Amino acid sequence: MAFHHVAVASKDVKKSHKFYTEVMGFTLKKVVKRQTPEGGWTKHIFYDTGDGELFAIWDLRGIEGVVVEAGQWQGGMGGGLPYWINHIAFACGDIGGLEERKQRWLDHGYNVAEVKHEFIHSIYTRDPDGTLVEWTFDTQPLTEADEQEAVKLLADDTPAQVPDYESVNHRSPYFAVRLELEKRDAELAAAGSSAEINQR
């Protein structure tokens, strides 16, 4: 059974929307705007990932106990865990699809980590909220032997002896430019908010 959608919270919906449409290449499909039982309201924003399955972000407004200020935000999938634990992986078909998406990320100013796992080949970057995003494809099919080994390993609580995967890091030549533009946009937005408050 396939996923219908995966959803994560966003602290800056404009940045997230730009990332998931321009950088990831997803298409905005639907926005649902509703009040919440806690007294605030939300926008649930859905994107088509390219194969009919959906990815969504939450725009959270005025919900008691929910902090979305930049200085107090721990990332869309944080919770105190290392950044690489919780992540979202999207399928890209094959090595050609992976290379195309890697170049797209680099062209948009995002650094990319590339890892060849046991049965998948992946690239990673982080969205504007710090959520780790992955493009991946299978390099070999999973077999009955893999399933049998999985049952054994699930019950095996001895420490792992195999070292972690090696990562190849690809640096975007536009990374510093992107950060500078985002900083400028944030300053302009803050100045606009201050001007609006002063006019009241």
C-alpha cells in the first residue's frame, strides 16, 4: 500500500514553498485552511511529488503551546535527535534522475551529501526548516534472503560492527549567494513589519 502523503511543520512557509516548488520541482495541488481545536488556525499545503503521491507542509498560526519563532525552532522533524535520524526520502528512479536532481540542488545554492548505501544510492540536503530531504533509487532488489536476515537482525541487540557509510560532499558554488539573499529577504521582511507597526 502506498503512502497518501507525509506532512511536516514549517516556520517560514514562503521559504518552504519556494524550496519545494523551485528546488524540488514539486507542484502545488491543494491548500486546506481551518481552525484548530486549540484555538489557532492552520494551512495544510499539499504538493504533488511527480508521481501522484503528495507531500505536505503545515503553516501553524496562533496555536497555544506551539512555538514557530525562528530562534526557538528545532526544525520540522527535530525533537533533540541528530539531524540525520528523521528525514524524508523521495524516489528518483535511477542514476540519471539522481544526477539531475543533484545538479538542480547545487544550481539553487544547496550543498549536497551523496551516499551509496547497501541497496540504495542517495543524495541529501536540508530544507529551509532544517528537515533532511533525500532523493534515492534502489541499486538492487530486496530478496527473500534480505527478509530472512531482517528477522534475525531485528532480534539481535549486540552492537553493530560495520562502520557508517562514507559520504561524498558536493559544495554548491552558489551556497554563499543563496544565504546572503535569504538574509537580505529576512531583513526586508522585518523592516516591512516594523514599518507596518509604526503606521498603526
